[in-house]
Amino acid sequence: MLTTARIARSEMGIMNRAEQLRAEINKAMGGNVLQMGNDKRYAVEYMPTGVLPFDILLNGGIPRGRFVTVTGAYSTLKSYLGLMSIAETQRRGGTCALIDTEHAFDPSWATQLGVDTKNLIIWPPLDDDSKQDVTGEEAFDMAEVLVRSKVDLITFDSVAASLPQQEQNKRLSKESVQPGRLAALMSLAMRKLTAPNQKTGILFINQLREQIGVMFGNPEKATGGRALPYYSSIIVNIRTAGWITEASKVFDGDTNHSTKRKIGQLFVGQVQKSKLNTPWTDLYFAYDMRKSQIDMPKFLFAQGVEIGEIERSGNKWSCLGVTAPSKEKFLDLLVSEPDLQEALEEAVRKHHGIPILGNPVTGRKKAVASKASSSSSGARKRTQVRGRAASSSTAAPRKKLSR
């Protein structure tokens, strides 16, 4: 029976043999053609999206050199996520591009979300002299050029709107049903994008369709065949979970009618596939349509209760030494006290093991004075977060090798 020392020596011998073999092959081939698995260049680097719920779902943001697919029905914040990711990457000095196959880019809306449109690369160009419409093949050829140019982030909006060349060359009256054209295009495109990609994060936005005749199970299916799900490191599905309303009066010219006006929408994001963290995790969050943004106070409140940062005693809610007599009063405190909201967000990020945002240069927020924060962190012992150890934030972008 091998002792611990003999096992350690045996493992060391294997490692030395592997390193020796790598050095010999590199010398014979005349270059650094082989590397060891612990090389820091293989560590995964994440680019934050600027939207905390999606940063949690994506394990910290969009990973460089990988593909992320976001699917969902219409009006489920897919394009919103794409523009917010561009804005956050630009704030951190990155170069971004938008493949707008849907021709739905709105500069005013993008500017409202924080996108620097002067430094945003957009394809296709609007050319009045163009002789023909752009095709899916051209879109992916341009994406490959951007990848080889080492653009930091590409938002592809959307896969479903990509037009195969074979469909472009035919009139609808002469068309025959061949639903596999987009799937064939995606299969080739993903191979061409994967080979040269080392540092570009690509966010694919996709749409859902329903399969006719499916009686059991989920009839919904994303467009583009099976190549994109296979090549994607993370797939997130977004669904609506309800509406947020308020009492309102509507005048029809004669009388006032009592109604409920929609002021927000509740969404649930689900990680359906992940090579970087635990899949099949759900996260609920609300979108405030009046402010055109995620309702962060409500989301942080829900997360604070879930991770044990916010405690309830009767009708009183307390967090980091601050107490409110009711839930509504506590939410008002989160809105009126930026330091409290910042400290709670920091605690949520630490719990999920994602970096703390703030200064785009240092990647850290200013320190917030909270003695209760340090004391409460010692009281709560979190050893595992969704199947992985919780880690503290660092100034540099977080890199992981988890699978």
C-alpha cells in the first residue's frame, strides 16, 4: 500500500515528466506550441454586464473567448442586456461591436442606457446605394473579422434574424420549405468563430419558436439548430413571471374608470447550461418601466433576505445596523441611503463570488463605513454558494478555472 509520501513523490514524478516532455517537444518544434494546464492564460476572465442579476447568473459577467446565448420571448430584456453589457465594457475601456441583423438599433435608447455611440462599431452600415440586403453569411464573416481584430465584446442581435444567402436569392412565391438553412449556417459559423477566438466575448441573442404537434413536454425551441447551444459556454433563458401594477383612473370622455396601470414587470432568469458554474439556477428580479431599469432596491432586498444579510423581527427589518419598522420603510431607506444600498450590494456580490463594481480603473467601490458589516460577516458562515465556494472580490478582473 502506497504511503502519503510515496504518492506525493509519484505525482511529482508525473508532473516533472509532463513538464519535461513539454519542454522537449517545444524545443523540437521550435516554439511554445505546448503549455501546461496551470498556465494563467487559461484562466477565465469575465466582463461585467452592468446588470447585477445577470452578473450573478453568468458567474460574474460575459467570459472572454466564449459564447453566451440569451433566449426568451419578446420583451424579455434581451436587447436591454446587450446594450447594458456594451455600456459597461466601454466604461472599462473596452472596444465593443453590435451585429444588428434586426435593424433595431436606436441611438437615443442606447445613449440613455449609457452606451457611447461614438465609439460603438455597428454592422451592417446604412447605405442607400446598397444593391442587395445583407445576409447571415456576411454577418458572421464580419463577426470573424472583429474577433481576429481582438474586439472585447460583440453583441449579436439576433441569431433568428440572420438571413441565409440561399433564402436571399429566392422569391417567396418560388420558395420551397427548407428549415435547415439557418441551422447549417450556424454550424459553419460557430466553427469559424471558435477557431480564432481567444479574448472576445460574444453575446448571442436568440428567439424562441414553438414546434407544431408537440403534445408532451415543452414545445418551445430556439432557432438556429443545435450548433449554437453546443458551442455556448452559458445559456440563459429569460421569462416573464408577472406584472407590477398600481391603481389608476382612466377617463373615456364621459366617466372615470378604475383600472390597474402596469408600471413594472417581474422576470425570472434561468441558467440552462453552464460550463463555468452550476446550471439550472433561477433568479427573480423586477424591471421598473418608469425608470427603464432594473429595480435594484427591491432586488437587493430580496437577495439580502435570502443570504441572511437582512433580518426580520416581527414587523421590523434590520440590516448592517439599520432598522426600519416595515418592509416599505426599509425599501425607502435603500432608495434614500446610497451607502446602505452600496454596502448591501457589496455583501450580495461577495456572497455570490462576483467582483465588486465601481471605479472602471480599479474595479472597486469606495469603502463604506459599516461596523455591522464586519461583525455580521463573521456571524454568517457561507461555505458554499450554489455549489461553489464564496470568494471575496479583488481589484483585478476575476479569473477562474472551475467547471
